[in-house]
Amino acid sequence: MGLVLVTDASERAALAVIRSLGKKGVKVVAADATGFNAGFLSKYCAHKVTYPSPMENKERFVESLLRLVKSMKLDLLIPITDFTMVPILERREDFEPYVKVAAPPYEVAMKAYDKLQTINIAKRCGVPYPKTLLVNDEKTLKEMAGEFNYPVVIKPRMKVFWRDGKAIMLKVTSINYAYNKEDLLIKYKSLMSKLKGIVPSDFFLIQEYVQGVGYGVEVLMDDSSNLVALFMHKRLREYPVTGGASTLRVSVWDRRLAKYSMKLLRAMNWNGVAMVEFKLDEKGGCASLMEVNGRFWGSLPLAINAGVDFPYLLYKMMLEKDTFAIKGYKLGFIERWLIPGDLLWLFDSLLSSHDSKFITLKKFLSSPLLPDDIISSGDFMPTIGVLVDVLRYFTKVSQKKRTIYGEALAG
């Protein structure tokens, strides 16, 4: 068995990878910028390594990780978040003499990372997407604002970017939604004023809001963009409630969404893992592409527990060059992310939902014994790590280094 380094050990996707590989006997080196976290506390973590925060200093992070891979006989490096994947891919040629990187080439990854590129590729290959406009300036927006059906979303082209070596993360929250032409102009001007000198003038897309339920199509593809594995889930709850990470979801199947996903990813020349997100109008049947996440996704534990072990399949594909028959998975399998995800959903819903507080609370309490992304009787200590990480999170919120929705702003 090989030796695999997994970054961002505090993330639940990283914990899922560590558990998946560790259960198969693969030795995992868990790495993170914090010294006490869920991944480090997992019984499946063979070694622990800390590195400088890629959010605080991208260059220091890369140099530290390079020294690490040069000093250890690693077989595979799996970056988990945008914070680590992008800096690694920017310097991929420096890493590859020492370790295989489980991610597509930089120029391919950017096709998913930059939502404008994603939309342009979807347009070329016939994958449906919402009406979208790239905004370069306020004058252009005034001229085009009357052409939309409202509401619309003011959507950043990328969630994470760097300025002076520090990472900035932006999410779509209530302030990104506009309900008429005047509201759009006011909110766009407010966002650009808030981010003046931080983002370029063409950083935001204006996209018509799509009614419907969120679906995720997760895939693993080889170097020739052949399908190795596929899984699909439907979002039942998400945080923020305006659109974000799923906190409760169920495994499903939809042939049309699978077809759209494969068409889009093959047009990107994709290899490795990815999740293609759609909104589906379940009454009218219309589907619209939302985005592509070109890395492991937060709800990964659902796929693994339902029967598609993406981390181990990736490991076997990259290191042992195995070929696989595509297998099915359990349909109707439900899993939640309680701490802090579903608790934050409850908090957000109580503040903003049209339902009564009683109905919202009843929804939350209706399924107390569901399988959880993190809490596990067979590997319990990561739960302690998550609780500590939640304390760090809210400390940063109180210090105004992050918003309650997880946005990170340059200080």
C-alpha cells in the first residue's frame, strides 16, 4: 500500500478521504494549518503534519508543502479545498517529480473554478444554464438590467481568490439577490464598493434565479475522460438557506442530469473527481446548471456510505492503474451534517424561513438518528476536533475575520 498525503484535515471531505483510505489499509498523512482537528484525531490517520495557512500566505504554504513532499516518500497528494488545490496546481511542475497530484491540470481545473468559463463551455455543448451576463462596469449593468426576469443573483466568478498572498472567500448570501432593476443596481454598487481595490471590474456575473431543488452529480474520470464512477444526490437542506453546502441530502438517480454532466466534463477534458451541481424544477422538469466543483465535495461521506467509495477508487486508478466496472449504489440513502452544518441551517431558517418556528424546529428534530458525515461510534474522536473547530470559527466571526456564512475577507 502507498503513502498518501491529504490536505485540509479539518474539513469533513478530508476526514471522509482519511477514513476511506485508512479502512483499506492505506497509510494516510493528514496535513492542515491547525494542529488540532478532526482528521488528526481520526484513528485512520497514520501521521500528522502542519503547514502555514494558505489563507494567510499562499507562497509560504506552497514552499512548506514542497519541502514536505521532498522529504517524504509520498505516492499521492490529494488537495481537498480550493485554498490548497489552486496554489498546488499553480506550481504543479514543482510537485510532480516527487509525488502524483490528484487533480486535473491547472488550465482544466480553471474551467470549473471560473464560473464564466463553465457557462461558456455549457453553452457550446448544449447543457442548460440560467441566463447569465458578465458585468464589466455599472454603465453596462444599467443598459442590461431591464433584460432580466427577476429575481437575479450577483454571483462571483470564483469563490476563493488571493490578494497580496492572502485568500479571500466570497459566498452567495441574501445580499447577492436582487428583486428588480433598481435593487440590482443598488446591491451591485454596494458589493463593488465593499470590495473596491480587492476584485477586478469583471468579477461578478448577473444570473437569473432558478427555482427548484439542488442536485449534485459526482463523478470520477480517468485521463481520457472515461467515466470510472458516478453518484447522485438531492439536497434536502443547505446552509446558507439561500444556497450553499448541503446539510441533509439523499441519494437519487436522474439519467438526464448524468448525461448533461458527462457532456460538460468531457468538453472540459476533465480527469479526476468533480461534482456538477444543478437546480431541477421537479414540477416542470427543467434543469439548469449551477456550477462545477473540481475537487472532493463536502457531502462525500454520503456517496461512500451509499456504496461509491470515491477516495479509494481514485487511489486505485492513480497508483495501481486499475479499471473498474461502474457499480450502482443505494437509492434513498439519507445522511446529514449535524455539527455545525445542520445546526446553522436551523439558526438561519428560524431567522429567515416563511414557515413558523415550530414547523422549522419539527423538521430539524424529525430524523435524529440519521447517519452523520462526522459523528461515528467507530471513530468518535474527530467529533471533538469538529467542536474545537466550531469554536475557532465563531471566534473568527466575533473578530470580524469571517462572516457567519463562512466568507473570509482580507484583513
